[in-house]
Amino acid sequence: MSTRGSYHTKQKSLILQALADAGEHVTAEGIADRLKGRAGLATVYRQLEALVAEGFVIRYGTGGRGGACYMLKGDCCDNEHDRDVCHLLCAGCGKVSHIDCDVLSGLPEHIFAEHGVVVDLGATVLRGLCCACRGKSDK
């Protein structure tokens, strides 16, 4: 990935590579773990925020204990984000997945028409419990 027009550092390259290698949504802590001491957590956060501001990385909050997740813009699910896809976050295990549902397709227009707010479904996170975690809580 080219970061033309931005200040390119070794740490930024490491973080971009860690995001690419992850192939999924990952937290700053997850990136720091992947880098195994080659960049500290503070550096990871600082570089991620710069990459978000430059438009190379997408950040979305998962709330609660999970903090924020990051992914490279243009990764597999970025295309899904253009198709009214939002994220599902399990409050039990923290797994993030996508939901591409026809019911959601009219939601942004409804919210804009009725409430005057433009919604980005790609940055939307619905929280609940996955089947596995629901099964654990039933026992």
C-alpha cells in the first residue's frame, strides 16, 4: 500500500504490514502483539491514528472492553461497507463479523429523512451475544 503524500516511517510500514497480515479487524493491542516488541503500544496508537487521518485505515469503536478495531481500507470487508454492511460484535467473546441484510438497505435513508442524520453503516456496530456465548450463559 502506498502512503504517498504522507510521512513514511519504519513504524508505519510495520503497522501497515501487521494490518495486512491480520486479514481481519484488529485492535491496537493485537497489532502490538503481532509486532512483538518492534513497536510499542503508544507508537502503534499514534501511527494508527495518523493512518486513519490519511485515509489508509478504517477505525471503528466497538465500545466496552474491546476499544476500537482497525482494518486497512480496501481490505475484503471494505467493499462490503459500500453495500450497507454493518458489524456485529459479540459482547461475550469480542468476535466481530459482518451482516449484509436487505432489511438494513433502507435504514440510512429512513434515519436521514426522519432524524436528519447521515448514517455510515460501515462504521455501525450492533452488539449482542453470539450463539456460542449464549449457549455458555444458558448453562
